[in-house]
Amino acid sequence: MARVAVIGAGISGLATAVMLGRRGHAVTVFEQETRQAGEDLNRDFHHWNRPRVPQAVQPHSFLAPVRSVLRAEAPDVYADLLALGAREYHDFDWFGEHPPYRAGDEDLVTLRTRRIVLEAALTTAVRREPTVEVRRGCRVRALTFEEGRPARVTGVQVSGGETGHGQAGEQTHRADLVVDASGRRSPVPAWLVEAGCRPPVVESHRAGIAYLCRWYRLRADGPRDPGQVQNGSAAAFALAGVFPSDNDTFAVNLVLSTADPTRGALTDPAVFEAAARRFPATAAWLALAPEPRSPVLAMAGLDNRWTSFADGQGPVVTGLVNAGDSLVHTNPTLGHGVALGMRAAQHIAVHVDRIAADPAGYHAWTNRALRPLFDAQVAADRANEQRLTEDSPLPDRRAAALAACALDDPVVMRARAQVRHLVRPADAAYGTDEVDRHVTAWLDARPDFVPRHDGPTRQQWEALVRA
């Protein structure tokens, strides 16, 4: 059995610890935050200041890999999620009645919940694992090494928290494998360079996109059903979306360019809500007269970053791998972050002995299984940055028909869901003769169809912001 040290008790760190612990490995998780999720979900969500995790209060939709990995590796965690209020939504639920079943349809399910609910379920699961210890208030300050070509990481140096003897202070913890799950601001790459290792390969792309959201809760004595309405709407310069979540909560989200001069005004709740009411998707939910539960929460300054501990010569170090945002941090437009973190955690747990001996196979797997999704996010963000300008053109007629047709045709909806849930790449899902025939037939039946935005014009937007 391997001794594993995990840096960080976020979702990826906790998931890695649970999956390793259930295989009998000895795991120690080091987390500098003393607070943990689970005592009071609403208090944790709305009143826990977490500057190192700005995405914690932003809306989430957990894609199929989150559900499938948890059901395979920790079904009790998944059951706890549902018991805590998380809800399943199958993409075919849009139609009311599901079409005839095809293999794989069962996985096209989104888990609708706030991030804090998943953190709470994983925190509870870790406590049940006898071979897993979480040391909170314990900061990893450095790695320990032994010489070699490449050098090998042998453990971590930590401060704070409590040792196994109940004493706080500096200590060294030895491990067969260290997993860096410390997030987008991980200090580990700098530590490797300081130790004389070849530098990790870091690729970073700034995303000039800003997010603003506000949380609401449906009133117990009020209307609860917005009807059959899409979860997203668009203007030429902004996107709007609604995120149904757990326990009667939902988030309204606006996305626009960081260069948009009206962005600052949207932090005013009155301006934000007036703007959101100009988009059909979000207007339908706000028409239910929900109770506001938060101020307007902004997030910007994001990038897509890929950090590999291997270069053209192979691993830059052994005894160390990264997972979650430390490995691949993506702008949340497509919702890939937690799904990719779950996949990496599962792979580490399944292959930990091999990875501890030589991480080359893990790095090859990340390039094969995760890197294409990172590249897709970079391409999508470049396209979004271009279109979130006043003069951005509408998509061509057939490309726009793919999205519109999916709302009428289960065959096209299945293809769209497979892409969204990381089951198949877009060219494979949409590039079949069957999908081509269905889209063609849909267009032939609608000769007057033209792409159009359903949100406000720029003139209308400027007027409501000024008002």
C-alpha cells in the first residue's frame, strides 16, 4: 500500500483521498484552511470568506463524469449529495417523454447543486475512512527531495496544525507520492524550479470574460415552475443563464467582456436584475418572484492554464503529480473543471502504485484524456471573446440550427448532450449522417429560419444601465 500526501482539501484533493483510502492506501491531506464544509450549508455558502476559491460562490452544473465517477467509486457520497438536496437533470427531460433508449443515454445527466454541497458530502466521506487523515490549519511550505535524474519528491514540509501527538509546529511528512491539489494558485511549480528541477511546462491563455451572478430561492408559498424555457439567452455582447440548484435555490448569471464599460454598473442589484429581465431565460425565473439570497457576485481575471510536470525529456520530477486546477484550470464557460478533477482523481487512485514508481504514464494519460478538453476550452473562449463585442456576427444558418434543432429533435439533442458531458468530441457527435439528415430536414421545414439573438440590443442595454 502506498503512503500518499495530498496538498489541498478542495474537491479534487478530497475526492483523491476518498478513492485512495477505499483501496487501503494511507493518505494524509494537508489543508491550510481551518474551516470545513458541512455544518450549515447555507451559512457555509453565503458567509464563508474564501479568497483563494473565488469560484466557490459561483453557479455550478456538474457534468456526467462527476456523477459517473462518484457512483462507481463512492456511491454513498452520491447518495449523500441527493439527500442534501442535489438534483439530477437528464438532457432528455426537456422533452417530457424520453425517446427510445440508446446505449449511453443513462449517463447524460447533470447534477444540479451548489459546490458547497459536494464539498460537504466529500468531507463527511473522508471522516469515514480509517486510512485517511485530514490536517486542517496545516500549511505545506516546501517539498523534500532526494537526488536523482530526475530528482524524486519524498514528502512535504509543513507548519501549523497538529501532529499525530497533538503538537503544533514545523514537521516533515514522508510519502511515496505527493499529489498537488492546491488549486489554480499552486506554489508547487515555483518550488520545483527553486529546487533545481527542470521547470514544469505551463501554458496560459487569458480569458477576457467577466461573470456576475446573484442567488435566489423560490418562495414556499409562491410559483415554482418557469415552464419550458431554455437555461440560456444571448445578446450580441452578453450572455445570460439560469442555474437551477439544490433546495429551491437558483443562480442568475450574466457574462460579458471584461472590456465592457457597463460591467461595473451590473454590481448594483437593481441594475443587474433589470438587465437579467431583458433575457427570456432569466426573465422566466425572475418572474416567479424569488427571494434574493446574495449580493451580485463578480468574478473575472480568469485564464485557462495547463501545468504539466513533464516536458519533452519526460517527467521533470518523480514522486509528484498534480490534479484538479493545479493540473488543468479552465474558464468555467463549459463547466469542465470539477469533471476533469474527478477523472484525474480516479485515475490516480486506480494506478497509484505505478504512478508512485514512475509518473510518465500519468502524464501521458493527462495529455491523451484531458488536454484535448483544455484546447477546446481555449478555442471556445477565443470565440466568445470575439462575439462578446457589439459588432460580432451571428453564426451561420446551419451552425445556429444545430442548437435550435436540438430543442425539437432528440437525435440532435443526444449529440449536443454527448458533447456537453464530455462523452464524445463535437466533430464525432455532430459529424454523423444521422445528425446531418435531421438538421437538414429541420431546416427544410423552416425556410424562414435565420439566426437571431433573443436578448436586448446594445441601445436597450445602455438605456437600462443609465436608468
